Amino acid sequence: MCTYVTEHVEIAGSGKGANGWFKLGEASVYFDHPVHVPLEHSLNIDFLQPELGPSARVAVELDVASARRLAEAILSTLSQVPKELTQG
């Protein structure tokens, strides 16, 4: 069953693809059938720079437990950084 649960977020950063580093401007987070990881469903994240075409994409497919651990690790890391370094 497809959930069609998808979130799109504007981001600022860089990603490394087959052709090297490129700027990122968007991320799509969705729960659906994966392409590569051997699971029925996965949490998928696509980091994109749409203006550069389909090759400017970094894709990640995670099992649910890994996705939760990653989200917790990101929030934990950011909560430990002095506020003056994370503003702006």
C-alpha cells in the first residue's frame, strides 16, 4: 500500500553526487516503496537542486528504526551546540 505521505522543505547546503559537489535547495521526505533497500516500505529522503536537473540529487532510503535514530541524532546534536552558532 502506498501512503503518499510526503513533506517538501526548502534547504540550504551541499550534496555530493556522481559529478561531485553541488548546492542543495530542496529536500523531499516521504514514506513509500524503496528503489534499492530490500524493504517493503522505507523512509526516503531526496536532497535536490531542481535547477540542475535530475543528476543533482542525493537519495537515501532508511528503515523506520534507522530513520528515527537519525532524526533523534540530528536533534540531539543541534541541542548541544551553543545557540550563537546556530542562529542565522
